[in-house]
Amino acid sequence: MNPILNQNLFLVKEHVGMFKAANNYDIYDPETNQIIMNCRENNLGIFTKIFRFTDYKRMTPFDVEISTPSGEKLISVRRGVSFFRSTVEVLDEKDRLVGTFKQKFFSIGGKFEILDKNEKPCATLQGKWTGWDFKFSYENKQLAQVNKKWAGIGKEFFTSADNYVLQIEETVPADSALRQLILGAVMCIDMVLKE
């Protein structure tokens, strides 16, 4: 696993766009304000692009690749067509399964069960219905949190671009697959729960 994933604080900025089909983000180190990762959805089919501009956007498949600025692949986050609840796969740099997220039915604010590659629960992602505050936890211990960072009135009203701050607790071990799952889940918050 790339050592860049061992950091504990990330700023995720969605690319600004009024009429965009693809989900593209840059991930910054908040201390240096330098881009440390890119998240790109490069392989969109024509029908997926069309449906992204309809009420069916939440149901469309996605395949987001997170890589270093030099192009070294770190993880992929994938989902097929979704009708009622999402199941999302996270794959490592060699396309091996790291784990999955399963969306819970009827959760207020949004909830995902995060499972390791053996389908064992390793965390829960839970949001609040009143805003943009999500927490990762396991057995009543907080593992990470995601908060929306206000983008400014122009971006908020005229685009769908969002900015988030991801803070992973120091108790999550370095080189743990859980770090890959947490980073992948941040992409799911936007594409599954908040679009």
C-alpha cells in the first residue's frame, strides 16, 4: 500500500462544473495545500452520461480510480447499476478486492456497512440527516469523520461541486486496508447519498 494513504488528514475537492457527467476530485494535503491524489471517472459509457443528467443519476454505475498525481493507481471504487440499495466494491492497485460497502435500507441521513474482503463487518459509515457530517465507527469507537467544507456562495448555488475534510483517527493502523476502505467510502458519500 502506498505510504500516502497513511496520512490522517485529507481535503477532497470536487471539480467545478455546471453540466458534468463524470465525478472528478482532487485530494490535497491540507497542511501543504498540494494535490496528493487524483480521483477520476474516466470510462463513462454514453448511456451512463445521458442518465447522469436525469433523476436516475443515483442509480447509474460508476468506476472511480484514485491515483497519485504521477498516475500510480492506489484504489478503485466501483458500483454497477443500483435500484434500491448500493453495493460498492473497493479494489487495490492490482484490482484485488479490499472490501465492500452495503447501503442500509431506511437509514436517516445515510448509512453504509463496511465489510472487509471476507465479508466481515469492519466499520459503519453513518450520516446525520440535518447536514453534511459523517462518522466511521466500529464497536462504538470512532475511526474517522468527514465534514463538508463550505465552497463559497458561487460554487454552492451554481454548481454541484463539494469540498470535504476527511480526518482518520491515529488509532487506525498504518498500512491497514481499513484506510483504503475509508477513502473509498468518501467517494460513495457524494455519489450515492448526496447527489
